[in-house]
Amino acid sequence: MARRPTLEFWYEFASTYSYLSVMRIEALAAEAGVELRWRPFLVGPLFAAQGWNSSPFNIYPAKGRAMWRDLEREAARHGLPPISRPDPFPQNSLSATRAATYGMDHDWLIPFSKAVYRAEFAEGQSIAEPPAVAALLDRLGLDGSMILKAAAAESNKMRLRANGEEARSRGIFGAPTFLTEDGELFWGNDRLEQALAWAVGDRPGGLL
Amino acid sequence: MARRPTLEFWYEFASTYSYLSVMRIEALAAEAGVELRWRPFLVGPLFAAQGWNSSPFNIYPAKGRAMWRDLEREAARHGLPPISRPDPFPQNSLSATRAATYGMDHDWLIPFSKAVYRAEFAEGQSIAEPPAVAALLDRLGLDGSMILKAAAAESNKMRLRANGEEARSRGIFGAPTFLTEDGELFWGNDRLEQALAWAVGDRPGGLL
């Protein structure tokens, strides 16, 4: 049987549009016959490098208002629960991202990631504090405090930083981002379908 | 016969994604049974107000690289000619926007707008200098130099400024933007289909 093409899915726990992709990507990838590689990372350092000390949706209020309304519409369109905003926005995603980085070697990465986003944007809960992250892990039948301890190890923190460097060096500037095996970059939940099509070899007319 | 719903289409001549919408919107609006109101405007003053002195695609190079590649893919997907980049980017759109503002009372606004974008992004020509704008008008069988003179009148410049103020006061922060009669704002070429659906009363499940 031929190897299935792979799509890398780079997501950030504080990102509203990453939430939409996290909830949609499994079914769409299965349908397309694409293997996913889930890549949790922090966009904060990328934003800081371009001079932003918060989400652009806070820095530019008109853009932020439009984003929240768009997110409500898109959630409704995709059959997701009504959006419930966490306070503050964006949530500090360091603890969740450390846990997810550690989870890249474990089979709970995907259910954990979905649980974080559901708590944050469908239930409006804080996911910033380590106890909140531990509780989400516990609810999956895992040992949350053990995992957070392992996730705080220097080797895991270095891996998280290395992932951030990899993101920047591969042209990533925001989340969600999809990267195909031949290096094609698709930014934003709106490009999920096109990224999957590209991954299986469907190129829009005439493009190489 | 019932009045057809109207959608306002706010576009900026320097904007790459406005180009895609300009080329797609007539057929889609006709199919949806929606009347269009074409609203040329300048995003420069809005960008300047949030501290940008150029296109965000220049200020943030990784974002810019991804945008140009995305534009190539999207143009191919929509059956448009290969993208040809004007130099410099963004083009100074003041002269074209003055002409289009004057054209809001004339039946050549739409063909003129399409001609500007085609020259700029399909042929990579400069549309910045008044003679280039006059030539595009001439090619439509109009009197370009007469129109540019009328467009430079104080009343037309005031109208252009008033349109910019209106854009800001109605929540517009970029282009293209679509505004429905009930004030729903959709930003970006990716939302053209949803904006038309909203205009005819199709709301995503559960939304008011």
C-alpha cells in the first residue's frame, strides 16, 4: 500500500482560528487520505519579534471586533458550539504548550489539544494556569501533575524553543499554519481544505 | 417584483485580495440575486492611524512572502491569469481612487476598476501616475484627462475623504470588505461567498 501523504498542522493554543482547524482537521484529513503531524507551538515569540506585545486582535480593535464576529459565524457554519470568550484574551498558552510538546511522543496529544481548545473557546474557561491544564489532563484519565512536571523538564522546554525556531525558519508567522511535504505553506483555517488538496497532489491549474 | 438585497463592496486599488474579489464578485452576485454597491476607498489613512507606513505585507516579510504565494494559488484556482507584481508594491492608489470616486456617479466605474486591477496585478504595470490612470480611462473610450481634472476638484477630494471616514466609522479596517444592509461586516476575499449568502438571508445555524 502506498504511503499516505503527510500534512503538518502547526497550532497555537491562544489562537481562535487554530481552534476551528483543530475541530475540523481530523475528519477532513481522513476523507482526503492525509496523515497529520500535529505541531503545537508558541506564536508569542514570533509576534514579539515583529514588535507585537499582544494579539493583533487586541492591538487593532476594529480588526478584533470583526474577528470575534467572524469566529461566531464560522463556528455556527461548522456546527460548533457558540463561542465563549476566555478572559483575558489571549490566554497565556505556555503551560498547555509545554504539556502538548511533551505529548508529541504520546497518544494523548490530540484529545488533550482538543480538550484545551474546547475549554477555552466553547466554555470560556481559563487554560493559562498549570492547575487548569493538569485538570484537563486528569479528565482524560492521565496523571496531570506528573505530566506537567515532565513537561517542565529542561529537555522539553528546549524542544519547545526548537519548535519555535523551526517554525520561524520555515516561514511560519501565525497560526494555524499547514505545511506540506514539498514545503508549501498555507496560513489560516480558511486554507485547510486547499492544504489537504495540495498534500494529495491537487494543484490549482497551471501551478507548480 | 421584490427589491433585491444590496451588498456594499469596499475595495482598495493597492490591495491584492481586492483584485481577486473585483474579478469574482459580479458573477457571484448575479447568481445570488444581490445588487452590488461598489465603494472604492483608500486604506492608507486607516493603516497610518494604526501606525503602519506601508503594507503589512512589506512590514512583515514572512507574511508578505506567504501572501504572494497564496495569491498565485488563489488566482490559479479562480482561473485568473498568473500574478504579475507591480513595482513598487503597494502602488500609490490616490489617482485611481480619485477617478473611481468621481466614477461612482458614472456607468464606467466597474469597467474602470477592473481595468486598473488587471493592469496592476495581471500585467504588473504601474497604476500610480495620473497619466497611467488617464490611459486606462482613454482605453475605455472615455476622456481620461477630463476625468482626472474633474476627479481633482475639491468636491471630489472631499467625497473621497468622507468615504474614508465612513469606512472607519462603520468598522472597516482593511480591504476588501463587504457590508450587508443590516450592518454585517465581512473582511477579505475569502468571505465573499458568505457575505452574499448573508445578504440574501442565509444565516449560519443559530445566528441572529
